[in-house]
Amino acid sequence: MKWFAPMFLCVLTACGAESGDAASKPQEVADDVLLIGKIQHRAITESSGIVVSRKNPELFWTHNDGGGKRQVLYAMTRTGQHVAEFRVTGALLEDWEDIAADAEGHLFLGDVGNNDAKRTSIAVYQVDEPDTKETQNGITRITRTWNLRYPKAPFDCESLFVWNDYGYVVSKVFDDERADIYRFSLTNAAAFQTLEVVAEVKIDSPVTGADISPDGNLLAVLAKNGAYVFRISGDVARAAKGKPHQTKFKHEHIEGCTFVPEGLLVTAESREIYLFEDEAFRSGPAKKK
């Protein structure tokens, strides 16, 4: 009877996905903001980051806030149906806040949280994106590590994105201070790197997530008072110039974001999945006014 449990689980998972997807009907909750689904896996109690798979655009990777026993990668559909899960091994994550991906099949895990600024260093880890077709439950091992120091005083952070040869984090600001974007080299093999400030952006609300469009044209920054998008044309430093477009949708628990063709897909720690479908969040050449 050893075959029965996995087969039964697969049947339940398939049936659940079909019924869940069929029942998911987008609901408009604000101008250009749709509620498109809800995370179904009970173990995902605080979805802190999300990224679309570069191998399969129908697949999304998310994770819980924190680390230790909670350092598990979860694969799901855009409406929140569970696909697979993989335990992350090779290091102990202290405060996993965000996730990013590159075009070479790597996922980057941002152990960058720093509540009360007690940590003197943070870390980003790389894993190979698991193949959900081969297994639905397994492990994924860390293959690279970047240990990062602060250039000045420590700060809290909940965001990570990668572009070309650099990884980027955005400071989580308080007391109406403006957020700063910092970078580190993905090609640097030193034991430690010091974060380098790239830009100060016009956001004075706590930043909870970020992502860059696959073509590098757009940078999205998620904050407590909504989602911002900067047209950067491949240069992250451009985010310091001009005024970003803002979709004013306040939600105390929105934390993860990733670009999709229709706009920006956003998850909340309270399980909701939103689509910010404002045209400003769709990549491509800037339209002439």
C-alpha cells in the first residue's frame, strides 16, 4: 500500500487545483487593482516574497517570513493553488524577507530582515530553481552565499531584486524618511561585501518588497501606502530621478511582488493575491504623451 498515499495526495492536489482555479474570479478592490486569488497551502501563513519562475511563467515561488523551520520554498499558481515545496538546506536563514530570480535558472533568497537593527550583517543565498516536474516534495541546497555589511548604521530591509551582475536591496524606512536602494556584486567572491548606495527614491512609507521587470525597463517598489513603479531603462540609479507612478492601494500586509505581462502580481501576508493592472506596470517602450 506504499503507492496509495502519494497517489491519493496527487489526486487531491489535482482536484483541489481544478476546483480552486475554477472558483477564482477576479474582484476589483480599487482602481486598477484586482483580487485574483488566495494562497491555499495552510503552511504559508506569512507570504513575504514572491517571484515568477523564469522556466515556467505559470509557476510562482513564495516563502514565509522568517527562517529556521520555516525556510521552505513553495511553488504555486497565480491564484494560489499549491504545486510543490522544497526545504532549503545548506545554511540557517535568520529573517528571510524576499526572493528574486535570474534568467539562468537561479533563485536568490534574501535573508535581509533586521528588526530593530540588531544584526550587523545580512546575507543573500542562491539556489538552483527546483524542477517541480521531477518531484513535488524535496530539498534544494544553497550553492552560493553573499555576506553583506552595512555602509553605515544597520537598517531594516524586506526587499531584494537582481539585475545583470548585481543584487539590490531597499531600506525599509520609518518616520517619513526616504528609502535608499543599495547594491552588491554577484560576481564578487569575497567573504564579505559592503553594500553600496545607488539611489534615494521618493518613497517615505515602509518598503516591503521590490522587483525589476525581466527587460530591466521597470522597477516596482511595494510600500505600506501602495505600489510604485519607476521607468529606469536598465539603470537602477535612474530611480532617483523623476516622480514614480503610484497605485494608491493601502494594505498593511502586502509584502511580495513580481512582474507579470498584465502588470504587477502582489501577495499579502494575510494570503490574498492581487494584480495591479495599471498600464504603468506593464513593461515596454515609454509611450509618447
